[in-house]
Amino acid sequence: MKPAGTFISIFAAAVLLASGTTWAQTKDAWKYDLVPFIWGSGLDGTVGVGPVTTDVDAGIGDLVEFVDIGGSLRFEARSNPWGWFAEGFFVRLEDEQTVPTGTIAVQSEQTIAEAGLIHRVTDSLEAYLGARYQGVDNRIDFPMIPTAESDVAWVDGIIGLRWTPVRSEKWIAWMRGDIGTGGSDFVWLAAVGGGYRFNKTLSVLAGYRYLDTDYEGSSLTWDMTQAGFGLGLGISW
């Protein structure tokens, strides 16, 4: 599925699920958050197409220079103590490595979508359980040998925690982490962030996320870390 289609599908599913939550009999009314983010990220690790692998070391500065699209869209619905979330993320990156025989050029498009259930354990601690989809479209141009291409997707089950030590009328701060496996050998994520609330509806948010994936299939090796900073706008109702 194309990136735009992925975002549209996630948003449509979120709206449909939100419209159907009246069946849930919980303590509080449902509250919703929609958060679009712009991300500047980097990739670091090993990518391979078939039997041929190469290293990628593209920092945040490289991504800002080469990126066509880098962003995410997250939707959350909560009614104490339960909730659910859906998020889509897309980024495109190019990187070059110089070798004795010439230049290796790597083009990579990564689409990530995740969704799951949230359960509030305490006022500041939540646990979540869900699934994370990753789709990677790679092209590697080698000197003197044919170009290698792959388009692979997989899904992992994930389980994690989110801690929100600051949640006031004006300020919010959180950190979260999860681990998972399934389509990949192992994947883990760590993220921190915070923001300022202008009012009950609008807030400005900033965050940092680190995603480490170890995937090896017949046509793709993706032993990669993706890390970077994001700036977003929170819309609550």
C-alpha cells in the first residue's frame, strides 16, 4: 500500500472505531487526540537485498537534505481505564557509501503502522498491547553489478508501557517503550516527549524516538536503527 493510502486507511479506521465506541460502559466519557508530526530521522545499520548487503549511516542532517516525506499521524481514544490507538509513519531516505570500485547508492522508503489497546494502570502509568506493521522498499545501486531491489512487509506483536509523570493544565511529558517479535526476529522502541497546552483543544508537542529492528528474510536483511526528533500539533476533543 502506498504511504498516502496507509495514512488514509489508518485515519478512516480511527474515525469508524471512534463512532462505534458508545457500546463501552466505562467510568468516563471518551476523549480523543489526533497528532500529526513532522520527523527528522536517521538510519544506521545494515541493509541487504538478497545475498548482497551494505552498511547505511545516514544521520539527521542527511535525512533533512534528501527527504521527500517524513511524518506521522497518531490517533488515540481513551475512556478510563481503557483506550486504543492507531499510528502511521512514513520516511524516505537516500545514502551513499564510497568503496574502492565506486559508489554504492541506497534508496529506502519505510512505512510503519501500529495499532492496539491501552489500559491505564495508575494515573501516570499505562500498558499497551498491539501490532506494528513495517514495509520497506529498497533499491541499492552497486558499481559494475546489477541494481538490487526489494519490497517487503511484515508484522510484529508488541507490548509496552507509557509513563506520563507530568500532566498539568499547561504542560505534559511522557516516555514509552515496547518490545516485540513476529515477522522480525526482534524489535524494540523507546520514545520521550513533551508539550505545552494552549487550551483544551490545541497543544504543541516535541519528541524523540528510537526504533531498532532486526529482520532477516529471503529477499531482505533489515538490521537497522531509526532515530530522530519530531515536532507535532495536538488536537483534542
